[in-house]
Amino acid sequence: MKDNFYITTPIYYPSAKPHMGHAYSSIVADFFARLKRIQGHKVFFLTGTDEHGQKIQRAAEKSNKDPLKFCDEISKTFRNLSSLLNLSNDDFIRTTEKRHASAVTNLWNILEKKKEIYLSKYSGWYSVSDEAFYNEDEIEDLDGKKVSKSSGSPVEWVEEESYFFKLSKWQEPLLKFYSENPKFILPESRKNEVISFVKSGLKDLSVSRKSFSWGIKVPSNKDHVIYVWLDALTNYLSALNYPKETEKLYKDFWPANIHIIGKDILRFHAVYWPAFLLAAGIKPPQRVYGHGWILSGDEKMSKSKGNILDPIEIIDIYGLDALRYYLLKEVSFGNDGNISKEKLESCINSDLANNYGNLCQRVILFCEKNLGLKVPEYNFTNEDLKILNDFKENIENIEKQINDQNINYYVEYVVNQLFKANKYFNDQAPWTKKDDSLRLNTIVFVSLELIRKISILLYPIIPNTSLKVLNIFSIKEKDIKFDTISNNEYLKDKKEIIKLGILFEKIKK
């Protein structure tokens, strides 16, 4: 068994219903989780909802609902989205759970005992929408209102008693940590942003609030609630039964291998989070990956702009695997991605219907008409072995690329193999080999092996469809093994295959 692998999405803030950005983060994390599992890793995949803070309290008040009841309802929509996206998550955590409160309280007590926290007074700009504090140079005037330069969210002046975390103390240790762990923050552009921010000077961070009540109370002072980000980030520990560090779940999976997050919350994960952990004597995660935004036109999707593509509606119209494939292929991981229904439809037609679907349909239909769906005998030529061995020769590089979260390399490789497989079947033209049964049989066998290999590679991307294809070879989900793509004769012991229906309907324009 290979090393354990712990991957997380951000825990989503349920102040409104899920959008495409939530779907994208979750699908990306699920891609890695599934891929690592078929590579032989023991995986723990976490998602969930962050349910405390002033923003939630105000949203609940606006709806005339108790905050917990409000969170129960909204959190359920995110849990339902996880199911709708066919996520393979092992846990769904809510920060309103007792196990989480216990973990947060424990972490706070450690930081307080180590004198990393002190009581003072906060005065400055605060964004309820971002749940973030901003310095004077991080805000600007816009239409007569003060807003965050980075998010555009309104800020308000806050003056109140507050506990502070000694973030300034950790400026140099953080820079040292980044230097010693050069791949802690990816992509490289995000790392440079973080290092520049830290080098510009860190100020002590307000980590409690008195002006609202919806949150976990400071253990030693019930007049304060713990700052939502100190609370929320701890979910990555509480899901592993922290503070019970001796339990198997914690010992097996901490530190996390990777947090998949949007770039807008990079500072919290790449600066505050490792600082909290280092101060508490806990190992930081191995990597934080800040991906880009999902854009509609040139703008980030947002409820206020009315430009949201609802993932639930898209799935209802086009199907889940179509959306998963489109987002993983067309959005350059790490960069902003501009998506549209027109591009999605084009992707479905060209890649899924014409390329993958067409390959499977043609080969299996030919096999049915000429071989009665029997797995044929074969005698490989050098040309056959060349296309089959390509997978074995590239396994090591595929794994290296994916360990650096290079999704685009992976998807591009799969697409290229699909083109090669289609070309092989066309060029070999088995329908012209009726007088050479062994050659006809070999072409079919090679084509079936190519479909099997490609379907295994597609499994983390489009699990439902690839499983449908693999099932024709009597390969169940538990039997999918990444290293079997090196085997050119996996199907030799199969007697017959099962008939396959249409995978993707071509969209008429």
C-alpha cells in the first residue's frame, strides 16, 4: 500500500445556495481523491460547511430564522450538491458539530497557554462578507463607500475589545517555512503573492469578536466568540478526531497532503493557518493550492451580478459527467476559467460524443457484428505494441505531473490517447480484413484494450460514464487499478464483453 493521502475542499460558507465555484473546487478535489485511490493510496477526502460568524448571523436574522436552523437548511443544500456531483468524500463536516467545537476550544487553549494570544482593543476596517480584517492600504472608496480592493466587498469600521494572535511574531518563521517547503503554496504565482504579503509586514490578528454571538465561545471569556477563520480552519483537524492525536485517523492522515481552495481565501490558508499551527506545535499541511475563479465573461460569478451558472441546472440539462469533464479540461487549473453553455456544448460534442463515445460505439458494435461480443485472440505487431506501450512508458511522468496538481497535463494526455485510438481503428480498418481473421481479431483486441486503458484514466474525471464502459469488461469500481493500464493483455482471460449503449448524445445546434 502506498502512502496515505488527505485532501480537502474549502468548507463552504452557507450564507446562500451553492454556485459553480463551489462545484469546481469539489470536482477538482474529487478528481485527485479518485485518482489517488486507484493508484493504491489510502485516501481521506473531506468537505463540509463553515457555519459561524457575523455574516451567517445577519443572513439568519434577515430570514427571521434561528442561526442553527438557518445553517441546517443551507448546509443540507451543500450536502445534496456533494451527492449530485458524485463526490467520493469520506466525511462532511459542519462547524456547528460538537466534535468541531471541542477541537477549536482545544487549539485556543493551547495558543493561550503558550501566550500566543492576548487581550487588547481592535479598531479598524472589517468586511462582514469576507469575514476579514483589512488594513488602510487594502481598502478604497467606491461610489462613496469603503470597499476591499481585493474582493470589492463593503467594509465597516469596528472598535471593540478583542483577543489578538501574535501573528507578527511569526513573520520570519513563516518565510523560513516557505523557503524550506517551496511547494507548500501552488501555483507559483500564488506563492509569490503570499511571500510578498508576508514580507510587507504582518500585524497581530484579531481573533475574537464581541459585537455578535453566533460562534464558538472563547473558553476563558464567554463574552467573546472565536474569530470565524480560526474556528473554520480547524475543521481540517477536527474531522480527524483532533485533539485525540493518538487515534488512528489523526495519526494516519495528518498533516494534510493538500488543501484545494479558491485564490480569494489564500491568505487565510497560507498565512494564518500555518502560523496558528506552528504556534500550537502542530505540523502544517504539506500543500495549499489556490485555484482561480470561475468567470462568466470577464467577471467572477456572483449573486449580486446575476451572472451565476447554476451547477444543478447545468447537470439537469447536460448531465454530471459532461460538467465534470468540461470544468477539468477547459479551466486551466490555477488560473481563472471563463465558462459558458456554448463552450460546454462544443466540448460535449467534440470530446465526449465524437471522440470517446464514438470510439466505444464503433469498436463494440464492430465486435458485436463480427465476433458476437467475444474477446478475440490476437497476435500483436510492432505497430500494435507501440500504441499499447505508450501508456506504460508514460505512467511515471503522469504520476509526477499529477503530484504537482498538473490536471491539464493529465487531461491533455487522455484526449491525445483518444485521438490516437480513433486513428488506430480508422487506419487499421478491420472491416477490410475479413479475409485475415487473426489480423481482424487483433485490431479489435487492441482497440478494446485501448478503450479499457483510457476508461481507467477517465475514471477520476467522468466516473459514472467510465464505469459504464469498464462494466462491459466486468470490471467493477473496486477492481479499477491505475497500474493495470501497463498491462497490454488484461482482457485475454475475459470470455466476452457486454453490449454498450450510447454514452453521450450529440447536442444539435
